Amino acid sequence: MISIRIKKGYDLNIEGKPSLDLKELKKPSYVAALPEKIPFIKPRLLKEKGDRVKIGSAIFEDKRNPDIKFVSPGGGEIVQISFGPRRVIQEIVIQLDPIESYKEFDSVSEKGPERLERKELVKIILEGGLWPLIRAFPFRDIASPDEQPPAIFVSLDSGEPFQPAPEVYLKEEKDLFGYGIHVLRRLAQNVHVCASRNNLSVLNGFGEFVTHTYKGGYPAGDPGVLLYHTKKSPSENRSWYISGQDVLVLAQFLKSGVYPVDRTVVVAGTSAKERMHIHTRLGVPLRHLAQNENGNARYVVGGILRGYSASEETYMGFYETSLTLIPEGKEKEPFGFVRPGYDKPSYSRAFLSVFNPSALTMNCGLHGDERACVNCGTCAQVCPVDILPQFTFKSVLADEVEEALEHGLLDCAECGLCSYVCPSKIEICTILRDAKEAYYKEQA
Ligand code: SF4
Ligand code: SF4
């Protein structure tokens, strides 16, 4: 077992941590697929409003690679397809039948993955709409089915607040997880299963699968960070990764031949009334997961540092398993500039909160406008992949792509820490992520 120590990073101590209890949620009336939230694809609709679909029916595909299909997360009728600017497909909403029908795919349970040709296995996963669960570095786009990667990283926990805990979603799933790892070994020779050294329950229960243990603050568990700290040659830069929960989804699909729609998600944050793990459906409405009780909370989907704010009218996306509710923070703070900030979460040691061990309330307020970079170097102090973000983003803004690449643009793990700690409120992570995407499109 390889042991990795990540020295840089930062753990936010914020209020709203979910309990490890798992609540069963009743079936929603609607679910949706959100093509707009799937990066690097050009979605093409395969169904129309009013069409009837089964769980697993293909509903859209990637125009650039029609083998990459996305299937319906529910059985019923497509009641709405919403488009955004430039006809971007935002939502495909399905009204669920009381008893949903599902499409049956080839199950590999009898043959076993080891008896299948790799090509045949890839074809089954593609047809089942689950191939997009596997993504590739350095862009984090959907892995190319025609490539054989040097390795696949399985990340059990990114460490970002607040994501599903592996001890919850893996509970009593040892056999299924083992089967999933077996499947991944048919796709790549090296499968790296990475777990935190501090998570003893996972290490005790799943130790036989774990190949790498890590120690460090967020985002030590991110597969991109672990790749950066373990790679021995540039050829490893095109490794793939998949989340621990998605290994279970893949395994379940291959064993049963039915597209699995169950997911474990987390609802947490200061403004969430109930903070816990929830067993629910893929594409569940946000309002079904949590109510915005007094209307002054913001819904953040996918994590506080990496996610996006969303309307309560929308749904959980294909990749998202976390919903955080935090106060908008629009209230004025009279004489805020002379307050010592004992209860203000901040990386800066200028606030007295540095002496406050309690979990603090985080809100959406930026507490100031964007200013020019003051070269303080704080972003570089936390960057887990040793980028100097202040130079990289300036190269990007100056259109010096080669220079940004030399500064390690492609190693960026898109963790969001540099934006969080920057005293000048510069959205460094967004600038770098957009630059990576632009470079990807240029290469394509
Ligand atoms: S933290 Fe912000 S202000 Fe400081 S060096 Fe980085 S980008 Fe510049
Ligand atoms: S540059 Fe920023 S977003 Fe990228 S890995 Fe470093 S800290 Fe994270």
C-alpha cells in the first residue's frame, strides 16, 4: 500500500455537517436530466416533449461522439424540455409513472467481467449510459472509450464539505464494490483505490481493495491531486478516475442489467433543517430534498468550493451528490471593518476566528469587491499541486497560453481553494477552469 502525505490544502471548519444517519426519501413525482451541467459535451436530443420513456431509455447523446449516451433516470412521460441561451438544453423533466418500466440491458453476471472481451464490456457500459461516470485527466472530460488509460483512480472521499461519507454509501456493499473494482481492472491494468488514513472504518472494512492511503487537508483525496503526487511519467497524465459511489452504480448495472437510479446524497449546511445522508433518486428535485424554510438560503449543488448555486426549482445533476444550504448573507454589518471577526470563517489570520475552534457559519457574502492581486502568495500556500496560481491566472488573462501551461495550468485540480483564500476576491479557480476548457476545445 502506498502512503501519500499532502502538505498543502486546507480544511474549512464550517457549521452544518451532516450526520451519518441515512434517511430514506419517498419517491419524487418528477426527476430530470440536466445536459447543461455535463461539461465538454454537445448534447443532441433523442426524445421530444410528450414521449414516453423507460428507466434507461437513451434521451440525449454527445453530438461529437454519439457512442456517449445519456439515459432516462425515470420511467414515465417527458413533460418539459427547457432551453437556455443559444438553445443549450438545460433540463429534460420526466413525470414518473406510479410503476415505472425499465429497459433491460445485457447483464454480465453470468459470464463475469473477466470472461468478457474488453471491447464488449465497454460497449455494454456505453449502451447503459454509464460510461460518462468515468472521466479523464487532465481536463476531467468523459474518458475516451477507444483509449486504454495508464491507470484508473477511485476516489472514495474528496474531503470537500459536505459530500457523502464512504462509510455510509459503502455500508454492506463490500461484494458489490469488489465486483466494481474487478470490472475496472478489465478497463485498465492499474486501479488505484485511495482512502484517507484517518478513516479507520473504511480501512478496516475495505482495506483489501485500498492501494493508496493519504493524509492531508482538503483536497488531499481528490484523484487529480493524488495523481500529481504519485505519477512517475508524463504518460500518466491521461489517467482516468471515478468516484467510489459510481463504482457501485457501475457494478450494480452490470450485475442486474438495469440502469441504477438510486443514489446516496448529502443535504447539509447552516440553513438546512435536517443535515444528513439521504437515500434518493438520480435527478431528484432540489425542493424534494430540502425546503428553503424562510427564503433566505442559497442552494449550492456539488459542494461549497466546487459546486454551483442553483434555483430550488431545479434538480440534482448526473454527477452531483451534495446539496448545501447556506445563508445569502445580504444583511449589512454595521461597522464590520472594526469587528474582530471571532465568528467569521476565514483562512486569514487577521480575524480572531483563528482562536475559535467551533464550526462557524459560512454565508454567500463576499465581504468586499474584487480587487487587484497584491501578490500576497496566499493562493500558492494552499495549492495542493504546487502551482503558483497568481502567475498562472495572470498568464491566462494576458492570453499567454504557453506560459500558463508552463505554470502548471493542466495540473490544476479545480479545487476552488485559491479563490476561497484570496484576499482580493479573485475567482482564480474559475479563470483556470475556463482556460482549461478553452484549451481543450482548441485541441479538439
Ligand atoms: S491570493 Fe489573491 S491577491 Fe494573493 S497572490 Fe493570490 S491571487 Fe494575488
Ligand atoms: S490552482 Fe487553485 S483550484 Fe487549482 S489546484 Fe491550485 S488551489 Fe486548487
